[in-house]
Amino acid sequence: MKRASDRIPLALAILSVTVSIGMAAPMDVSTARKALRNVPVAELPAQAAALLGRASGEDLAVSAANILSASHAIRPAATVAVVGALARQAPAAAPVVAARAVTLQKKPSAEFVGQVAAAAAAAAPQQAAAIVEALCKAVPQHYTVVALAAATAAPQAKDQILAAVTRALPGLQPFVDQARSRLGAEAPLATVLQQANVLLTATATAARTKPEILMAGGNSGGLGSPVPPPTFGPPFTPLPPGEVTEITRSTTRVAKPGEGRDYSTP
């Protein structure tokens, strides 16, 4: 028969495991909201980051996203600042935090999306490409705004950002490739995206589909593969070789009255 003193280490071990399991779980929105509900708006970003700092390393991105949801419910106006604070505290969580931010609004404006992209990329520049990819998947209609805002905040990641856009929106790749072939490899990101968007819109119009469908790598009308970008040629059909415009007596005939075509009178 075991003495009571022999069972104490076992009880402590069980308690330790239970506490560890509880600490490993990500912070939920309700817990974060209780911790932040009385924080002044000016202090909310810092307090949100501090709260994330106390969270478990496991599922840190989930905790960060839940803290952002809680802060948004309390002070929506501070959302962009909280995105930056959380991304700075846990750079690896920045893509998830940015994507959560733009889904907290039913129809996020282009301005808000750009602010989120800039805040996250500035706070975690090493994650700029991942942030762009996550945001382009969440709000594909704002891919140009996302890419340019992130590139402004993290200019050293321009090439990675463009690649991230096409990873998120594979149907955009042929339009980007054609734009770069025309403009050159050193063309500014804004110019490349603008040209790609022109090609995308023209192709979508010709295929009678939506640009969003083409960007996702699909199409409409039962086509088996994405519609390729249009190829624009000269505005006029080239003339055949030779001096076809030269007029001589041997190539003309004078029509006598009553001959030729019979045009009706007005």
C-alpha cells in the first residue's frame, strides 16, 4: 500500500502536465477581449503585442489573429495599428494577422487593405512576400493595392512580392509575363501591374467572363484552359509588296458615258 507522501510527486506531475496542456492552447477571442476591453485606444497596439508575448509559442499565429479580432471588436479604428504591433511582436504570424484584418470587414475598401499591407510589411519586412500572398488570396480584387503598398514598405522585396502575387493568383501569371516582356525586367512594379491589369481586363472582356475568374486560373463558357492574353499587332493590315499605289495609263481605263456601274439616283 502506497503512503500519501508517495502519491504527492505523482499528483504534482499530473498537475504540471495539465497546466502545460492548458498553456499550449492558443488564446481565444473571448480571453483576449476580456484582457483588452478597458485599455485606452492609444495603448491598445502595445497592450495587444504584450498580450501576444505572453501567449504560448504553439499556434502563435492563431493567438495573434484572435487578439486582433478582439481588439477590432473593441476599437475598430485601431485595427491597422494593432496589425503592425502584432506583426512586429511575432513576424512569422504577420501573414495570418494581415489576412484576418481584411476579413473583419464585410467589404474592405482598397484604402484599408493598402494600410493593412503596409503596416504588416513595414513591421515584418522579411515576411513581405508571404503577407502579399495571404492578402491576395483573401481579397484578390485588391491585388494591385496590396502589392504596391507592401513594396513601398519593403522595397527590397519587389521581385518576391510580384512572385507572391502570381502564386496567390496563378491565372495572372501569363499577363504578368507578357507585361514584363514588353516593358523589360527593370520596369517598375507599378507599371508591370498596370500593364498586366490592362491585358487581364481585355482578355476577360473578350472571353465574356470576370477578371477574378481568370486570376484564379479558371474561365467561363466551358473552356478547358485559361484564356491567354491578347496579342496586339499593328493597327493596319500591311500592304502587299510592290508599288501598288503607283497609277499609270496602263493600269487605268477611262470610262465612257453610259459605261461602268449603274448607280441609282438619289
